[in-house]
Amino acid sequence: MLKVSKQTDYGILLLTAIVSSRDEGSLSARELSEMTHLPLPMVGKILKVLSREEILESQRGAKGGYSLARPADEITLIDLVRAIEGPVAITECIETPGECRHENNCPVQVNWLNINRLIREALKGITLLDMTRPNQLHQLSDGSQKKEPVGLSS
């Protein structure tokens, strides 16, 4: 089964909480934990990763906390997934070419490469700001539109 890890799902939840907050200042790990009902140790761990990967900025001190490093409409889901999970690769041969001994004779490798490209494009096409707006209209590959919630489940 392909799925996003809980850590990535929670990271997106935390970031959408920051975006949705009416407070212009930073939010502490404790405040974010309370807002999202996630355990404080997990929140702290994710916030540190997102800060290290320059998705978030952190400020120390009494009025310190975390804020977005750039506007929410400039942060895409691929940025978030890469920050927490690493490279987006659906098969091992995409992530680390040369690892699979069948790679040179694999009849499906090109198809996996195409599928991986489509997944990356989909993740690049959805911003953090999009994730704060449920029930958006999304264009389907056949040109029709379908109303569906935007989000990731844990």
C-alpha cells in the first residue's frame, strides 16, 4: 500500500494550523500541539525537521515560536514530503538507480518512472494554502471537474 507517513501527515496538519491561525506572530510547539491535538514530543520533532529544511522559521525567546519561511502559496506538498520523507520515489530503482539487479532488463521500469513523474507533478501542483481549503474543485484527467475534499488521511 502506498501511503504518506503519519509524520508527514501531521507535518501538513501543523503547517495548515499555522496558516489558518489568525495570529500574525509565531506559534509555539505547545500552542500547535493544543490546536491540533497532537502529542507535544511529536510536534516538536516535526517542527525541528521543517525548520532544518527551511519550511519553517523558528524564533527563540518569550515571544518565540514557529512561522512559515515563505508564503503558503509558495510551499508545495512535494516540498513537505521531501522535507520529512526524503525523495519521492515509488520504487527502489527510481530512488537509487543501479540497486536493482533486474534494472537493465526490466519491462516495467519506464512505466514506474512515468507513474512517479505523475505523482511528483500532482504534489507540486498542490500548495499548503490549497490544503487549508477543503472542497475545492479539481480538474480530472478527462477534463471534467469533481468536487472533493483536499487532504491527506493518516
